[in-house]
Amino acid sequence: MASMKTDFLSLTESCGCTAKISPVLLEEVLKKLPLSSDPNILVDIDTHDDAGVYKVNDDLALVLTTDFFPPVCSDPYDFGQIAAANSISDVYAMGGTPVIALNLMMFPSSKLSMEDYSDILRGGYDKASEAGMSIIGGHSIVDSPPKYGLAVVGFIHPRQIITNSGAKPGDSLILTKPLGTGIILAGHRSGLTSEDDLNSAVESMKLLNKTGAAIMKKYSIIGATDITGYGLAGHALKMARASSVTISLKMKQVPLIGNTGKIVAGGCIPGAALRNLEFVEKDSIFEKDLDPDLKIIAADAQTSGGLLMCVPDKIKNEVLDELHSEGLTNSAIIGIVLPKDKKSLILSN
């Protein structure tokens, strides 16, 4: 572990995926971009999926994604691990196997030591190695605050792609990691987060979605997404729209990191959560019994969050049991996929 020199969190106003552009603004931009007519493009920006997929031949397609963000923790080595895990996650969410990556580094070399630079990269390399992939180069520029991530390429069979358009009515929704990273990081800045909660959030963010992806492939699941900067509600809404269904989430069944609920109740409402609520509210039903704090938690921007998978009802308990037995003990059934209704998302207690 690197020695503590500079508190990386003091260098930035937005942590991790909370730095994402508002989904409302992003949708407006993406509407103006033309879609490619290349028949080998199997997944593109049309459904706002987790990654792009390009067919090489009948047995091989490439999964392509990139992600980077400013620090989410004080230690540069942990930051490198988290940023890499988050970047690789999109390949896992599509059911792919990550193979190679390039570093993306923005670093204020006049403000931070080259040891910090090295520690970030070392964290990324170690997490990539854990995923069974190689980092083979990259690009860096001088910029402040520091930002790090990866451009990742994975392999997948063209007929085994998992997408956010694969949700089917009757599917149960299983979440593999607890929520709360955005709230805990914001609470840390305000002195509302304990060291135990902060450490739990860091460990959750460092955890690869490798095991969850392997279980999805084992059970031939076809619909999933990972939960990152647009929060559980935002990513569930994108899935519902892409699949032409309605998704119903039971928020009291959603696992939370540590004292996430108490931190929200204490008045900590991250700005990213409010932006995400603005995105989902027009196409959502918030039931009258919904706890206002749970509404915020549903919109909390996650960094390196878990997988939200659509599991046929007849195998939901089998899948959940296997997730638990493989160490993903926080995995829980949190909702159900319904036929398309007037609204795409329903949130209740």
C-alpha cells in the first residue's frame, strides 16, 4: 500500500462516477449523433448500453468500452484499483471476457509526486491482472484534478451477448452489490461517515464483477446492466426503455453499505443524486409509501457498482444461492420486470 502523502479527495469536488455529465444533458447530445450502418456493429449507442460490440466473425465479437474519473479515495493505489475495476465492469455486464486495455491518465505533475503517479498505475495493473487481462500501453496528459481509467477490449461470442435490452416480463431483478458509495463519499466530506463505512465502500468499489458475470453466463441470462453514475434508478430506467418493459423496484429490499440510510437521514444529499432524479422522474411512478430517503438512495451515483441482472423467475433462487455461495453475500432480489405500462419505472418501499 502506498504511503499517505496527499489526500486525493482534497483535489476534486466530484468523486468517481459522481463526476458524470447529467443524463438529461447526455441524452440530448446523443440524439444528435448519427448511428452507423455497419452490419458488424451488434451493439452501439442506440440503446445506451454498457459497451459497444463489434462482430469479427461468426464466433468472435469485440466488446469495447472506456471509463475514467477523478479520485474516490485518499490513497492513489486504491484509486487505481477502483478506476480499473469500474472500467472493466462494462465488459462483465455484457457477458464478455476482458482481454486487453490501455491506460487513460490525467495527472497534475507539478502538484503531485511521480510516486503518486506510479501508485495509481500500479493499482490499475494489479486489478487488471486479477481480472486476467493485460494493460499494454496508454496515454497521459497534464491535468488537474487527476483522473484515471482504462479503455478496455473484451471477447464475446456474437450469440451470447448480454444487453440492457434483454429484460423480459416476469424476470426477477437481482443486484449483486450494495448501494451507497456516492452518499458515503459525500458524507465523508461532511464528517458524517465513519471510517468503517468509508472502508466498506472502498472495498466494495474494488470488487470486480467477474464472479457475477460468470454466473450470468452459466445460467444463460440475457438481460443485465451495471450500476454506476446514473444510480440504480437511472440504469434501471435505461434498461426498461431499451427492453420496452416496466421495471418495479422494492427499495427496502435493496442492500446498503453500512450506515448509508442514516447518512441520508442526517441531511447528506449528493448533487449527483438530484441530477439523476431529474432524469428519471418524468418516466417513473414513486409510490405514496416510498420513503424519501430511499428515493435519494435509488438515485445515488455509484462508482464501480454491482450488476443488475434479469433472472427468469423459475431459477431466481438458484442463481441467488450461487451468488451467495461464491462470496457475493449482499446479492438480493430487489424487484421484478413487468409488461410495458404508461411509465417505465416504479419505485416503492
